[in-house]
Amino acid sequence: VHELQQSTREQGGRMVSEPKVRLFYHVFKGKDQMLATNIVKEQMLNLQSAPPTSFAVDFTTVGMQWDMASINSSGLGCSTCYHRAHYEKAWETVTLQSLYQYCTEHPTKQVA
């Protein structure tokens, strides 16, 4: 298990915290909307023990639209969570493409 830690970088003459690990989630919401929300909530609860600035979450949603209430109740409304896109129909390749693009642009960063 990797320990999540913060790194810092200079921005505008001051040091700012930068997430140490970026996580990529591909989330499908079907007819049982609470199932998807609860699965994500369980995963996000595992991150709560880490400082909020030690990680960032990029997530792509598929299927039924996620409203802000669902996003917030699942834990994906955190200050370091970013909703990349929503697709009615899509495979995991859309999320993997985002992961690949991020890794290409940030080759020294950690992802999960």
C-alpha cells in the first residue's frame, strides 16, 4: 500500500499543495441508481483517512446522468474531484484514454 503524501509547487510566488496521486474512476449508473452511488461512496470513504490535498480523483460517468445530489452523496463532490465527462453509452476506453493522456502530460506523477 502506498502512503498518500502531498507535494508542493510554486504558483504565483507562493507554494501550493499538489495532489500526490491521481485516481481515475469509470462509473456506470444503470437502473439501480443507488447501487452505483453506494459502490463509489464505499471507495471514497477509504480515501477519507488521507489528507484531502494528497489525492485527486478524475471520474467519468456512463449511463444515467449523475445529478449533484448523487455526486455529493457518493463522495465525488470533494474539492479535488473532477468530473471529466458523461456518456450515455461508453466503454472503459474513454476513461483509459483520459488516464493515458494524463500520464503522457505528467510522466513523473503517480496514478491509480
